[in-house]
Amino acid sequence: MRRLEIIIFILFLLPVVVVAQSRPQLTQTVHGMVKDKVSGEPLPAISIYLDNKQLDTSTDEHGQFVLHEVPIGRHTVRASGAGYETAVIKEVLVGTGRELNLEIALHEKYIALESVVVTPKINKEQSLNPMALVGAQMFSVEEANRFAGGMDDPARLVSSYAGVATPHVSNNGISIRGNAPSLLQWRVEGIEIPNPNHFADIDVLGGGLLSALSSNVLGNSDFFIGAFPAEYNNSISGVFDMQLRNGNSQRHQHTFQLGVLGIDLASEGPISRENNSSYIINYRYSTTGLIGKFQDKEDMGGLLAYQDLNFKFNFPTSKIGTFSLWGVGFMDEADPILDEDEERKYLDDGILSAAKQKSGSLGLSHRYFFDNKKTSVNTTLAAIHQGNEIEEEFYNLDEERSPKSELYANTTNLVFNSVLNHKFNAKHSNKTGITFTNIRYDMNLDFTPIFEQPLENLLSSTESANLISGYTNSLFNINDVLTLSTGLNAQYFSLNGNVTIEPRASFKWQLNPKNSVAIAYGLHSRMEKPDVYFVKDEDANLPNRNLDLMKSHHLMLSYVYSISGNMSLKIEPYYQALFDVPVTDDGSYSILNRKDFYISESLVNKGKGRNYGIDLTFSRYLTRGLYYMMTASLFDSKYLAGDERWYNTRYNRNWITNALVGKEWMFGRDMLSVNLKASILGGKRYTPVDEAATFAHPDKEVQYDETRMYSKQFSPMFIGDFSLSYKMNRKKVAHEFAIKSINATGAKEYLEHKYNIITRTIEPYEPSTSIFNVSYRIEF
């Protein structure tokens, strides 16, 4: 019977494939811009070749090019010009639904002689930021859409990289080399923004349910995992440096997507074709929120709604530079209800949290090239707001209710950022900038840990503070094989007068066309979340107000072996030493383990931390429809608490392995894509339960033995993800059907210990969470 079903399926599919192959070839327009990688200067007279000169053109005086009648499918684009290394953009996907826009950056040759043979640079081997020689990874939006486990989400995509792990399957927070997700910095258009994820910081501080940054608007971006260049301040573990792409300046094109997770509407096109000005905008509304408009909350088991908006308007001018207006924002609402028909198994099933969140970032940017084209200045004014309203309630076994917490927190930042970029020559370039951020706090938290006890105020503030940072970073091409990037970052936090001076340096040696080694060092620091500084003690004092900035030494080595033009091996050992870490004065608590959206502890800067390990990545880039990647990380993550003892951190899994594979098949105009991912992670850490203290607690709230923090570890986890899509290219329109799943294998994951009402025992709570999305997408 099984074989019969397969034969029938093949016979059913065969006519579709034959018809698809017999249809005439469809084509699309590919256009883009070529610029100098260091200065950003548009480059004229650059030759553009498609698939070994089957199609070719060259850039105009503005660095722009157009390739007409490009056949549907994947292609390799090459860009070359006098005095520049050839760039190779492999496996570019061309479809009928929208024109493809490429931005290509070229390296200037150190020796501009025709006799010098330089191996072409494949786009996957380097970051977008030329100052980053180590610890950076460029990722494309297409990968986020294609990779299994990506779920169109940048944070979930990078969890496939070596050294990165997701603490919870149900959450997209990421732990980099044992660091807490809250220590990661997010940037959009060069400006730091709050956590850009729906239901941010509720489950895990630093993560959320899914990204509010739309893949329809994002461009290729950089992800840093340590020892980043001097321009990045206020970060300890890593940086997401996200860029919004410009819309199509010559043709209007639109996208509609309907899926289990939400409805997306996207549009882009010209504002003025003569001036090459454009717009791009995406709006998403959750499917559950839409259903909630027509159905009672009680019938749905509670309310879960979210929406987000991303946009960018780009206005080039002939004399006064380029202006852009951009924004990202989202709104969330969760309001669960108690299921009276279901018997409660755990006492804290009766703790319900209702939340309203909103976040928005709006920026006006201007870039101007001086007459020499080697010097540019980029200035941005931005307003950023984040607001949270969270209410928690106890429900006892008699369904009597009592408030547990009431939090409202509003933070508004006004940001001025200006960067001067100057390229002296092929050997030396410099980037110098300053950022001024005015932070306005308005927050209050009332809390009680015990049922029917009155709420007590833990923190409140209506103050403001300034964070000022400046940096300078120079890139030196010493010769054709040696490169040095060095710089200095300084920042000042006015709330308590903290100042840091942070040196950064990296060095790369290209041993030969196939082998390179590099080393990088950096001192980094980060201010705490706003609520930390305004925690009140029993006397209503603010013991945390004068906390120093947490700091970290990063040291990284890197060896890259280019096995072939589409295959590479990367080995990266590293060491990170953290100091001035906020901890309790004589206990085992450290801010490095923080995961909750509020704290009540009084802290001092006498804690430490250390993370060290080795990351390995073996990659075969997409070629002839096939790609695969295998990563492995071995690491150890520990912290020194106020009691002068070293403990494992919450995120010390010790080892992580990932294996990804994907295959595409073209059936004439149409494309079938299958992508798989398998991950095996070291078990999650947990602290042994203090049973006597738990049973003595009036609400049986689980108490842990804090003298043995994270000393125990569960068995390793196996997680399997997949994505399956079928794209149908038709004349001027494309349809795509997709199925994507995270944790399709249903692996159980430890969250915490709970008191079981029925058995009257304390047991680990290990739910199985899977995320599943079926979607239809049309581009026209």
C-alpha cells in the first residue's frame, strides 16, 4: 500500500513537471549598485557579469547597473574593475514576482598592477563592516527565509552558527558563548534599539516569541559574537547590526502573505523615478489577534495579539546628499484566562500574567559625500520608545484571586549619532563617530511573593540620564597579505558618572589564497537595564544607583581554510573575562543569570565571569541547488558570586552541535526547496531544590539550594527543524506555499521545578513546545 501511494503521487506530479518544463522561459530585471567597501563611494565603470558573461553590463556614473531579461533561477554575479578585487555573489535567486536589487561592495587592491593575481572574494567569506576582521558573520535575509529553524527570524537563524544557542525553543533569545541573551545588543541603521521581539523579555530577558523585524524590509546585515570593532559600544556578548534595504526606485511591487502566525502586507516602489527616491513598507497582524476581533476571549482561552510596522523612505539628491526616514515598531497584548474546566496539576498554573507592550524607533538619517568622494559624513536623529504594562494575579484552588505584581515601565531615548568616514588611500582608512543618548525613565513596580499579602513598591523612577560615547577606528592594509584594524571607544554614563576607555584591535594574515589566521582583542562594557538602578531597599534607598558598568575582556583567534570555491572550514578558540559584574554582596546571585523582567536584589560590582571554548564551522555554500553546514562548540561558562565561590552559569551547556542541509529542484519555472536541521545540545543547567524550604513556604513556591547554583545538568537535547516550500513563477507574479516547523521532533525542555498539587511532590516541569507555520505568499 505504501509503495502504491508513492507511485500514484509520482504519476500525479509528473504531468505538472512536464508542463512546467515545456513552458517558455520567464525573465526578470536585476539592478543594483556597486560601491567601495571602505568609503561607501559609488563606483562607475565596474563590469558586471552574469554566469560567466552570458549577460553583462557596467555601472554608470552613480555606480548603478541594470541587467535585463535575466532567466528565472539562481545565478552567479561577478563585479570587477580596474584597481579593485573581483567580488563574486553566488547563487542569487531571481523570481518573477519582484525585481532583484543587489548592493555589491568592492575591496580596493593594495597593488594596482595587472600582473598581480588576486583570488575573487566570495560574498559569504566576509562581513559587511570592513573594520571587522574576526568574529563577524554576514547573514542574508534569504537565508533567514530558507534555513530550517530560521522561521524568517534573524535571531533563530543565527542559532545555527557556532557558539550560539537558544535557551528555550519557545523563545528566540540567543546565548552567545555562555552569555545571557540580555547582554546582546540590537542595532538598526547604526542606532541601538530595544529588544525588537514580540512579547519581549517576558519569558526570557533578551528574547521574545518572534522577531518584529520583517524579512521583507531587512537587507543583508552583520552579526558579531565577540571582540567587535570600536564603533560598537554598550555590549558584552554580541551585536546584531541590522540594515533596512531601499525600495525599488523604478517599479512598484507588492507582497501578501497569509499564514498561521500572521498576515503580512508589503509594498515598495518609486517616489520619483527621476531622482531614484523610493519607499518600502511592511505591516503584519497576528492571526490570533484577527480571530479575536470576531470571537470572545473566553472562547479562545485568552487573548494573544501582536502587530508590527517596518518602513524606509529613501531620498537621494544631486548636491546635498541622501536623506532617509526609517522606522520599526510593534504592539503586543496578552490576556490569558483561567481554565475552570481543567484540573490544575501545578499550584502556579493559577498565576496569570496580562501584558501590553509597545516599542517604536523612528530615525532621520543623512549621508553626504564630499567632493573628493573619499570622505563622507553620516548623521542620524532618532527617537526610541519602549513601554510595558504587566499585571500578575494569583488564583488559589478556590479560584479566589489576589494581585502578585503590577509593573509599568516607559523608557524614551533621544539619540544623535554622527560618523565621519575617510579613506586616505588603499592602505589606510578611518571611521570616527560620536553618539549622544538622552534616556528618560518612567517606571514603577509593586510586588508581593505571597497570596493575599499587600503589594510592596520595589522600584520607581521618573528620572533622566545621558549616555555619551565616542570612538575612532582605523583600518591598515599593511601589504597584500597583512591587515590591521585598531581603535578606541570611550563612553560616559551620567546617572552615576561612570567612564570607560576601551581599546580594540584585530590583525589578519592571509597566508595564501586558501589559508588565513587572525587574532582580535577588545575591552567592552555595558550599562544595566533601567530597572536595576532604581531598586529600593527596606529603607527606600537606591542601593544600585551607583553601580559601575559591567566590563569584559575578549580575546579571539581564527583560522579559516578555503577548501574550495564553495567550501570552507573555520576554527575559532576564544577567551572572555568579565569583571565589575553586579552580584549580591554575600550570596550566589549574579546579573549574568538574569532572565526575569524585574529584580529586587541590592547589588555590588564585585562579581566576575569567564567563558572560554572553541567553535568549529564546516560549510558548503549553496551550489547547484545543494548546501550544508555543520557546526560544533565546546565551551565552559562560570561566574564568581559575592560569596567568593565559582558556579556554572545558567547557560553553561558545555557543548552544542548543529547540522543543516538543504536542496532545491527547479521544475521549469517552479522551484521545490527542502531544508532540514538537527541540533544536539548539552543538557540545561538547574539548581537542586531545597525541599524543606519549599514545603514550608505558604504558597509552596519552589525554593532552590543557592549554595549549589546550576550544579546539575539534564540529559542532552535533540531538536529537529524543517522547512518545505514550493514556488511557482508566473508572468509578473510568483506564488509560494511553505510549511515550516521548529522542534518538529517534540523534544521536551526543562523550564523550572514545580509543586504538583495532586502528588504533593516537587518535579521538573518539562513541556514540549513546537512552533508550526503554514503560509501562502504572493509577489506581484
